[in-house]
Amino acid sequence: MRGWWQELAGLVLPVDCAGCGAVRVLVCDGCREALGGAAAGPVRPSPRPVGLPAVWAAAVYDGGVRSLLLAHKERGALPLAGVLGAALAAAVLAGGTGGPGEAGEVALVPVPSARRQVRARGHDPARRIALAAAGRLRRAGVPARVAPVLGLRRAVADQAGLGARQRRENLTGALAVRRGGRRLTDGARIVLVDDLITTGATLAEAARAVRAAGPAGGPGAVLRAAVVAAPVDSFRRIGRAPRD
């Protein structure tokens, strides 16, 4: 398993930017700017899955942003969670789900990974990014916490290579709120979070599971979803193309 030594190595050894390859810097200024939230806005896949809440993304899934997400998710570049979490926090704020002085806490509910994926990767990418985002939100004056209440209740196929309809069929009914998990979101504004949205099938299934959990997860409880990145076409489908 990947572990603490990988994270420590990434912090102390000379590295190149995981986004563009700029030498001797974990994330260069250009890639950091791409994740800074200036392009944050609502996104919508097409076709839009039934039950998908309003989704906000911080950046376009392309170029350096794509490389950074893949390095964190698939290659164990764990120190990247900080900059990715900051981007996720920007998406949460852009969605209007909270602000300094507003009543109520924000509960970030990460989309869970399958256990086999967590074992293979050595970490749970969405949860790690969510933890970094919650810290960034608290420092901005927004009470926020991570509520990892969702779990897989049956096996699902690897989503890679599946189309929108196949992903919906693969995920329908696959998620559920864990026993006792509803208490972790009581009184909070729920924001579903993930690193990336493509077809929206995963977030739609996560929303269904939260709503099905009972009063605390009833209709309207899921205010928003937020992700680090989305394809550029998802921005354009609602009439907002990010700046280059």
C-alpha cells in the first residue's frame, strides 16, 4: 500500500509540477491559477441524469488540471490534495452554499470509492480532497466538516470506458447512507463532493441515496454538489464558457 512515506517523499524531494512538468515545484503558478476558482461556475452534463442537483465546478478538466487530478488520484501524489481541496472549496463557495456569518454548517459528503480502488491507490481521493476543502472553508469563516456517510452496498463495474447510460445502469441503487450516518448531517447544509464530473451519474446516485435516508436527507436536503473540475462542454451547455 502507498502510505506516509510517499507523502513525506513528495514534500521533501525535488519534484516537477504534476500539471505541466515545470521543474522543481510541486504546482507551478500557472497550474495553481487554473485551479484558483476564477473559472468556477455551474455545470450540467448532457443528458442530465434524473435527480442530479445543481453542480458547481472550479476548473475545466483539461491540460494541467487533468494531469494534477490524475497524479493525485492514480499516482499517489498525496501532497496535491491541498491545492485540489482549495479548488473544491472555491466551487462550494461559488455555488452559494455558505459564507461567513451565515447560519448553519456545511457538511461535505464525498462520493465513496470502492474498497478495491482504495486498496489499489492507497487512499480515497475524494475524501482526502474534501478534508482539505473543509479546512480551507473554515479558514474563510465558513463552518464546514466532512461527513463520509455514503457507502457502496453492492459491487459496481469500473466506470472507465462506460457511456452515460451504462454508467447510470451500473450505479443505480449502488449507494446508501451508512447506519447512523444520518446523524452526521443533521442540521447541516449538505454538499455532495467529488474530484470530477463527467456524465453526472455518480453524483445523481449519491443524491438519491442521501434523499432516501429519511428526514435529514429528505427532498431539498442536498443543496448543491461541487467538484474540482468538469469538461468544458458542461460549462457551455448552460451558457457559460470559462475564460481561457
